[in-house]
Amino acid sequence: MGEVDRWESAIQCAGRVVICEEIASTQEGAIAHNLKLGDVCAALHQTAGRGRRGNEWDSSGGVSVTVVLEEATPHLSIAVAAVLAEQIDALVEQAVGIKWPNDLYIDGRKLAGILIEQREGVCLVGVGVNVGRNKVPNGVSLSELGSEVDRATVAGLVVSSIFSASEISIDSAVRLWKSRDILVGTTQSFITENTQFKGTVLAIDPLHNLLLKTDEGHTTLDAASTTIIDSECIKTPKN
């Protein structure tokens, strides 16, 4: 069985499954193939992957998948992060943590990223997971963590996690997300409305605000307009 066939067998969904040998990004692939609600686009090799805020995502040796949903709910981003972290946690000995808002980290190194876009009347949920060794600075892969899972299996896990996440409630999403947060108690830098803040993260309500302790006192930052610009994630113990 070829690689494309293995991916098609591993990805379970009610809609179409399009596996591209090589493509710029699975988000663009989903649009190009006119995918609809419930469809999936995955790539064996992605040449121009994107992360949040237009950052590049090096997908070499990893898994790149986009699932098409009807609309992005306010909590979809954190729900996908929380459910995917829970699923990946079963593959490795180390704990999978979430760096606000939705990057998956292990021991201070990035394992996976999520990009959600509303385009052309559909919601595109893109996920990239490092599976084999990669060259991402401060990144880590499943193989480096001792997991022998293959890329096709991870692709199937990602797709099932996205569909599961799309069905959970706001309360469940927030609760699961908070159980894996790795920023509370650490010193971080943020920018909001062209103003930079640095301080100890005291609390995070992932859908609303972040509470910092700065040299000037306590500061509350609006989550919707705030971006993290420096990350000093602590290591997270296995539960």
C-alpha cells in the first residue's frame, strides 16, 4: 500500500478526503478543490505552510491537515488544541501543554500548531504536527520524544480530534484547555493595541482576557487584541 493509500485509510470522515502529494498549504488545497462541510485535505509535503499571524510553518517530516467545517465558534480554537493535546498525550511519556492560545508544547518546545480561517463561506481548521525530525528552531517531534507512530496514523488522529472538538461545549473546552495551560506562573511579553507589556501571568481566561502582574501592578489584557511576543514556557510534568 502506498503512502497516499495509507493516509486515505487512516482518515475517517463522512465527506471527501483529498490527499495531495505536494501542495503549498492544505488551507489553499481545500479552497482549490472546492471542499465542503465535512471534507478533509491533507498533504504528504507542504511547501508554504502558514501559522498564526502569517508565520511560516515548516511541515517537513510532519502532518499537515485541513478540515472543513461550517463556521468557527468562539471556542473552536481552544477546543481543537485541548482535544488534540489529550489525544497526543497518549502517544508520548511527556505531558502535552498548551501555550496560549492554541500551540501545543512539550518541555518548552513546539510540537503542533493550529490555524483557523473563515474563507469563502466555510471554516478551515488547519493543523500541523511534527512527527519526524525537523529543523524548526525550538521545535520537537513525536519521533524525538520516542513515539514510533507513523504519519498516516497521526493524520487520522488529527482529523478525529478536530471533529470531536467541534462538538464540545464552551465550558468543556475552557476546562480542558485550562488543565493544560503552561503560561500561568511564567514571565511573558505581550503586545496589545501597540503597547507592550511584560509580567508574570497570573490567570488566563482563554476566550476573554489575561491577567498579568507587572512592575506597575496588575494588568488585564483583552485576549482578542493581544499577541504573545516572547515565550519562556515552563516544563510540564506528566499527569
